[in-house]
Amino acid sequence: MSSANSKSSDKNFVYREFGSDNSAATERPIPESPPQQQNLRVQASRKGRKGKTVTVISGFQAKPETLADLLKQLKTQCGTGGTIKDNEIEIQGDHKQKIVEILTKLGYKAKISGG
């Protein structure tokens, strides 16, 4: 009987800090918009990067898997490194023109933002 009680007590917990198995309930679904409906901004930035120029692409409404695939394609086309931070893609170096051309070929609405 003690084994039956321990199983039922695991299911009837009041508070559990670690190991909750309700991760699917806490995730927010990100709406996946088609590329034609996304307005992307491409800008070069140096702030907080010790003087290094980075091209930042923002305005995505896509799942992380889609962003990862797009990041890989952009890194290959530009021949540089890059990352995804806060639903934005960062590509090392100033590649504004090239990235806008690539994104428009893929069907995105992309504009150069800033100076």
C-alpha cells in the first residue's frame, strides 16, 4: 500500500519548484506570418559591441526554427558569422545592401533603417 500512496502523492503536489512537466502550457505560441506580410528593418549598429559593426535585422514574426534556417542562409551568403538575439538576427559586418537583396529575393519586405 505504501507504494500506491507514494504514486498518488506525486500527482497531488501543491508546489514544485523544479521539474514541472507543464512546459507546453507555459510556452507562448509565436504566430508564423508568411514572408510577404513581414516588414523587416535592416540597420548597421555599433552600440555595445566595442566598435565592431553588426547588421541587425528586426521585425520577424517567425518561429525560432525558421529564424535559424534564415540565419544560416544569410551567414553563408555574406561569408560571416552571426547570431539570433531577442527575435532579431545579427550578422557580423556591414552588409545592409546585400541582406536587403537576399531578403527581397526570398519574398520578405525589407528596408534599410537608420544611417
